[in-house]
Amino acid sequence: MKSTLRLSGHRHPYLMAAVVFLVLCVVNAILQPSFLKFGVATSNVAAFLPMALVAIGQTYVVLASDIDLSAGAIVSVVNVVVVSIIEGMGGTGASIAAGLTLGIAVGLICGAVNGLCVAYLRFQPIVTTFATGIVFAGFALWVLPEAGRQVPPEFYLAYAGTVLGVPTVLWILLAAIAFAGVIARTRFYQALRATGGNIQAAYQTGVPVARVRLRAYLLSGLFAALAGLALVGETASGDPLIGGALTLASVTAVVLGGTALSGCIGGVAGSILGAFILGLINNVIFFAQLPFAWQGLIQGLIILAALAGGVVMARGRQET
Amino acid sequence: MPILEASGIRKQFGGVVALAGADFSLDAGAVHALIGSNGCGKSTLCKIIAGSVAADAGTIRLDGNPVSFSDPQEAAAAGIGVFYQELSLVRPMTVAENIYLGREPRMRTGLLDRDALRSQAENALEQFRSVIGTGVHPDARVADLSADQSQLIEILKVLAANPRIIILDEATAALDRNQVDAVFHRIRALKADGCAIIFITHRMDEVFEIADRVTVMRNGLTVLSQPIGQTSHDEIVAAMVGDVMPPARRERKHVPAQETALEVEQLSAAKLAGVSFKARRGEILGLGGLHGQGQSALLRALFGALPLKAGSIQVDGKRLAPKGPRTVMRRSIAYVSGDRARHGVMAIRPIFENLVISLLSRERRVVVQTERLERETRPFIERLKLKFSSLQATVAELSGGNQQKVVLARWLATHPSVLLLDDPTKGIDIQTKEDLYSTMDELCSQGVCILLHSSDDEELLGISDRVLVFNGGRIVAELTGEQRNRQALYEAAYATAPAAA
């Protein structure tokens, strides 16, 4: 049993996350009997989607052994820019299209700034993205000093509605998974993992390491932008502080999902599970009706336990 | 016309001249052996040809046209494939992913064809199937492979790019005889296909077995280039050694005592295969040989920085179990590394803190008694003629030589009875070296036992009382008296390594 577990740990770094996810689903279903109903499940997906999207983008950066501490701030910037553009242009269909396009463009520009500083100017990733994050967050506050403004009902109704009988949020999640599945089968993805695993070896093998790292940050910016758009749909308004907590939550989701902060090992599937784990922990704490004072404590302990499981499996991996 | 021609290549790293106008020419369909002792410039020359290091001067012609590669990608595009001595494998990735990194087979959609990747890797592995051992398959992770298996994978990776010029920098270092045969078989096939191969090795028998031509480098210059049929083992060794002058013997005060200070029996660890020897009080015991044959590993194992697999160590007749540097230090053993940046100084901290760290970690006091510590270290600062503005200045402000003196003074302050010196004079100036030599002499007169590993053969032969020559993790010769000369050292160092551990 132990040896099969180890073997699976090596092939599937997200296995531990899957186990924790299922356990939390069972606990949640016991505490909240309606948990398995389609409507409740959909609203859970809607609630967890922004974090899952940021975690997907963060995964690519972490696989290259870098980190993006500005991801949450990019979410905020995109959120307020989109709301401002749509409102400013009068809330027409054209304004929504312009808002979506420019929102994604802003995310990519933020990612490009990070990537250029880290990959080409060789700035230290943690400090650089921490600093650019402050800049992005400041920019978001400048665009929209306090939460407010409105998007037209078409926007948030479409987000909360269904397409071909399937909820829009599920479509978005499925599209993101499909996109990640395609990326995982490209030469770029192999180059990304090689860069994270041994940057010197990758360089000597002719992998364009700087370009690869830049692209990872672009992906992080893109997915942070998508998360910002999802939050517009969710809240129907703008909030310059909405993304702040998502940065470290996304890193936590990535690590819970079995991706190594040292790079190379892991993948998007685990990060999505990690994001859902973080969401479910909040659900469980809410439905367990724990006193407020206990919530932080329990949340932290569950995350630590999930991490410990991953560490035990990683040890097994190294010993084989 | 040669396929590749390098002429007048110069390269300096900081103040050290690596290449002083080296020439090299390579013909298609030939194996050209490139040899020379540690630091002769052969690896630098290869890195320049491969585009990973830029030359200061000189020209490289490919098919007669001058080229200058700014990165390895350009060299690879021109058909140059390199086996890197330190390997260029990504350990967490699989064998198949590593062999075809950057040239993975793709389907018409542009996505990776994983089945093709696996079957191509399977085919590539087939060439070495009979010698590569168990556990190697396309989906195995490189991290799970042994050193020899990884080397064979690196070779397959180089060949997967179909290069027409192949540089093999110590590609056979970790391989056993059967594996070498399999690699040579492959090299001969490549040669027949018109590939040109630069073959770097430290094993002389391999040179005569596979090479068509041999070039010897010394001190950054090409000193011999001959078709293999027109030269001999002795001529090659002589070219590597240079003027066969006995190394200058230094005047010395110390005379080794008869008492054994350190006794090592059958010590095994990573890179060490059953090493036994005795070192006496007041003796400088040199550890020589080619780079990385176990000299450094022995010193780090003795200091508890490298886990032991087997063997026993006795210091002054009492057993020592090196559980870690802390336990070893308490037995009056000190270790000084030549790799100051990594193992020596804390560059951004004051000189004083760098000096007293060894005393602090030995005496387990809670409160630092600054004045007493300064009193205790002062004599050693003076003895080593350390030059500094203030004890509160950071070590980073000192020259390399003075930094090394700080590290040495730090350890001398603990009054060691056994001093382990791991290439202590690497990259430091002559005056500082002289200071270190006279300090070593003085320490030995006081009964200290010094184990000295040096990559500078002249220094090693000149100041050691005896020299143990390492080859493949074993001691293959002991040089005493008049035997302490380059000829004898190289004969032992370049002999075929005993079967890999």
C-alpha cells in the first residue's frame, strides 16, 4: 500500500490534494445536506472560480521556479478598469466588449511588466512582483478610490445564467481546464518545466529561458485578468481591494495542489483542487457554526494538515 | 580543410588567464582527443566553441567561415552538440523528456506526440540497452538514475540533435569498461557518418583506443598536436608536464614526528571507495590527483560535512564519529575551504564576526564577550599578517587573499591539532600564498597535522612531506622523498582508474 502511494505520489503530485478535496466534500455534505444539489454546487464553483483562475496562472510561474506576488493586485486592477470602462462608455453591448478586451489586455500588460523585470532584467522574483503588486494596487485605487460603480444587468445575468443549459461559470472552468490541457501538451510547457528544474541545463540545451519565464508571467497576468472579470460578474460592481487576498491564497492553492515551489514538479490540475480545498474549508467552518474566534485557527490547521500530507508523500518520492 | 578551426583564442576570468592564444583544428570524420591537466584551459576552449562562454580574442572558423556564437542555441543550430561535464539534465523530468528537450516530436496540430516521444526514447535507449543497467526506461525520472546511467542519457541527449560536431567533455568519467565500449562503438559509427568529435578524457588508454589525433594543452596554450600514430604515451605525459624540473623545495623548519595524529581505515562515502592512510603529527600530507577524484570529498567527510558509508577514523588514538562539523570541531579539527564564497566567509558581516564564529560555536556561551574574543584572535591576525582597516569593516572589502586569511585565522584561534585544507590558495596572490606556506610550516613545527588538497600541483609537491595520489575515489600511489615530482604524480593520476565505485 505504502509503495503504491509513493509511486502515485511521484506520477501524480496532486493525489494528496484529491484525497483532501474528497474528504472535505464528504464533511461539507454532512454539515450541509444541500451541498450536492446542482444549484448549490454551481454557486460553490462560482464562489471558488476567481481563486481557481488565479491559481492556474500562478502555477505556470511557479513551475518555472518563479513566483507572482502581484497576481491579486492584477485582479483588482482588471476589476476596476473593466467596471470603469463599461460604465464610462454607457453600459452598451459595445462597451461590454471593449471592457472585456481591455481588461484582458491590462492583465497581459501587468504580466509583461513582471516578466520583463524578472526574466530580462534579472530582478529577484519575490521582491519584484511584491513591488509591482504595490504599484498595480495603487493604480487600482487611483482608477476607483472606493468600491462602487455598476455594470449593466446583461453582464452579471449572463455570468450567473446558463449557456446550452450549463451554467456559465462551469463553462469558464471547463474552458480554463481545456486551455491548461492544451498548454500541458506544448513544447513551451516542457521548456517551462526544464527552466524550473535546472535553468542552467535548460539554457545549455538551447531553451530560450528568458522568453519562457516571460510567457509564464503573461499567463499569470491573463488568468488574473480572467479572475478580475469573473469578480465583475459575481459582484456586478468594482472594488479596488477585491484581489488583495488572492495572491497568497493562490500560492497556497498551488502548493496544496502538489506543485513544488522549487519548480518543475506539479501542474494545473492540483492547483484547481487546491483552490477548491481552500474554498471548502471556509464552507465547512461556516456550516459547522464554529465560534468566530475559532475560524482562523481551524482554517490554518486544516491547511497545515493538507500540506503535511503532501510533504510525507514528497518524501516518499525522493526515497524511491 | 578542417571543419572547425580555432586560432589564437584568449580568455581571462578576472585576473586568471584561462586561454593564452590556444589553437585547435578539427577534421570531419575524425576523433580528436584534447587533454591536459587541471585548469589547462581545455574546458574553457570547448565552452567557447559551444557558445556558452565568449572569447576575449581569437577566431573560430566553421567550414572556413568565421563564426562567433553568442549563446548555445546558435552553436546548436550550426550543428555543434556538447556533452557537459556537469551534465545538462533536468533531474525531476523523465528520461524521454530530457533526451528530446526542445525538439520533442509533435503532431500535426502542433501538440506534443507523447507516444512518439516515448517510442523514440525507447529506440535511443536500445543502443545502450545491454550496458545501461536496470530501471532505465523512457518514463523513469533522471533523479532516480545512477551517475553512470545519467551520463549515458546525456550522451543520448547530445546525439538526439544529430550534431555534426560533437564535444564530449569527460563523457566517460563515470562509466565502466563495458559502457565505455558501447559509447566507443557509437562514436565509431558517428565517425563513419562524417561527424567530427572532440574527446576530452583523463584516461590515457582511451585516447590511444579511440582518437585519430591528440592535442595537449598546458597553461592555456596548445603544446602538442599530433596524429595518434606519431606520438606516444611518454611524449603526451611529457607535454602535459612541461619542463621536467623538480619542483622547488621550500625551506622548512618542521620535521614530521613519529606519532600518528590521524588514522583512517577503509573510509567510504560518496566519491570515496575504501581510503586508508595515517598522518603524523607535524606533517603536511598532500592529497593530489586530477580534479574531483576524492581529495575534497575525503576532507569534507573527515569534517563531518559528507555522510560516511563505512570506515573508521581515529584522532590521537581515539575513535572519531563525524556526525557533523560541530562534533568534529570539538575534537580540535579545523577545515578551511578554498571556495571562500560558498564555504568560508560571510561576506557582508564584519571581519570580527567572521573571525570569532568558530570560537562562538565551540564554547556554547550565551553572551558574547567581545573583548576576550578579540584578545584570543589577535595573535593569529598578526601571525597571518592580515591587512584590514578595522575589525568592524565587512569581509567583502578585503581582497581574496585577505579573506582567506580571515577564514584561516578563525580556525587557528581554535588551536586545532588537525587542520584540513581544501585547496586553500585557490585564486589568491603570491604574497598571501607565501604567508600561508610559512604559517603552515610553523604550525607543523608545533605538532599540528595538516592535510592539504591543492589543485596547484607545483604547490602540492613543493610543500607536502608526502603526497597521496587519488584516482577514482581511491589512493593509487604514495609519493615520498624524490618521488615527489610531476612525472610520478601524473603517471599515477592519469593511469586507468580502478573500477568505478
